[in-house]
Amino acid sequence: MSNRRTFAVLGVSETKSIFLAKQIAKTNPVLLFDHDAVVVNEVHAQILLEYPKANAEMMICPTNASWEADIIILSNATGTDDNFIKKIRKVATGKIVVVLVNEKNTINFESTLDKLHHLFPFSKVVQSFESMDEVENSVLLKGNDEETLKTIWTLFTSIGLKASIAQT
């Protein structure tokens, strides 16, 4: 990705969210949010310790973080919380929304993606599934917009993930 984009990582208490926040912060601004302020402080401190030049900011409101971001990344917990989604839906309009999903817990991928498109009707939604491969940091991307999938694939591969796009 040639241009720097601002990312909101919402729900940084989950391992995959922390990993993504740290990796993205190497090259792009990151806005961090979690309902647990202690966790946000810890993740923020870890990022700045590992990458002193990182542009990472703690946010106290998911709506403000989403408003300021170009791309919104939701942890599995925040991506399945309807009340949380209602708070950010309007400010997610026209943006890419990546929902991190644990593939092992998802029964019907198609209905989940359809539900997310219904919840974010004016956003470009991508699901990122933890792969069941033996390869660590391997994800499968699923969505309805080919350009958006390529954008997220490029981001994920550039930060060290082994990403692949699901065939639709």
C-alpha cells in the first residue's frame, strides 16, 4: 500500500487484534479502542516500546475512532456485538470494515457475511478468518468487493500474515 491510511483497531483485548495493531503501527497511524482501559494502555505502551516512531493513539470512544479512521478493524467480540455496531455504523459509511472471525466458531460463513453487510450497508465489509491450516498467522479473507479484498490482502501480506482470498 503506497499511501498511509489510518486504522481503527476496536477490541484490542483479543490476541489477533493486538498483533494487527502492532504490525500496522509500524507503517500507518493506529487508533486503539477497547472497553477495558487498562488493556488499551498496555497495548499502546507495548506498541510505543517496540516501535518508538509509531503513530498510535488511545481512544476513549469507538465512534470517534471509527470517524477518524480510513479502515476499521473489529475484533471477533466487537464484530458480533449489535449494540457496539450501532454506535459506529453511521461513521463507517464508505469505509472498509474488517471483522476478525475465529473460523472454528463460525457455522455459516455466508449468512454471517450477509448479516455484516446488512449491519454496515454503506461500508465495504471483509471477514478475516483464522485459518485452520497448521501455518501460524494464516488468514482467509471473504467479502463481496474484489478491490477491497485485494486492498486488505495487500495490507495483511505486507505485515507478515499469510493471507488468501476465498473464492466466491
